[in-house]
Amino acid sequence: MKNKTVAAWLAFLGGPLGLHCFYLRGFSSLLGWLLPIPTALGLYGLERVRLYGSDDGLSWALLPLLGFTIAGCALTAIVYGLMTPEKWNARYNAGRSGDAAAGNTSWLTIGAVVLALFFGSTILMASIAFSFQRYFEHEIEAGRRMSQ
């Protein structure tokens, strides 16, 4: 039986590593194996910011990957947490009754949804703001070089 609360927390806390995919679909989940790639690239971008500063062109291209991956996993946690018990059990606990306890929503599930909503939206907005700021600064600098 796949528990909805466990899946929501795994998507929120370990989503960028694909833990929720492995929990729900096993180690044959392609998405579970692919999720660490943008996470690692984003962490590399974060390391480049630390080493070379925020003006590094490669870092402002890589860093949003981490933010978008975290935000996407937070959205997945919200979807899991808000799924009805009947739909959850039909999708992840096939052959069980629609009202099986594993698909029920508890306060821990709601806690995962609330935290995922808060941190996911914050990280998403920060990633978008960082991306646009760096892009427009780069374009302004290119315009200045052309005008000289």
C-alpha cells in the first residue's frame, strides 16, 4: 500500500532526488532517475555563484534549474496531498478498496501541502526574478558594448 502522506512528504523533501518516484513506481521510474540531473546542474550553478560571483553567465543559466526542479516537486507534493482517497487508491493502490486508509488525508498531509505551497511558490518566484534580472542585465551590457 502506497501512503499518500508519505508520498507528499517525499515529493516535498526529496523530490529533486526523485525519492517520491521511486516510492510510488519503484526503481524502474525513468523520472526518478532523471530528476537528479537538473538538481545537480543547479547545485553546480550555485557553486559557480559562490566561486565567481553572480555575474558568471553560466551560473545564471544553471541556477534556475534547481529552483524550477524544487518548485515542480513542491507542486507534485500539493497534487498528491489534494488527491481524493478514491483517486489515490485507484492509481497507486490498485485492487484495494477506494476508501483504504493509505489514501486518506491527515493533518500531516495538510502540513506537507501547506509547506510545499509556501516554499515552492517562494522558490519559483525567486528563480524567475533571478533569471529575468540576469538576462536583462546581460542585454543592457551587450547594448552598451555595441554603442561604444
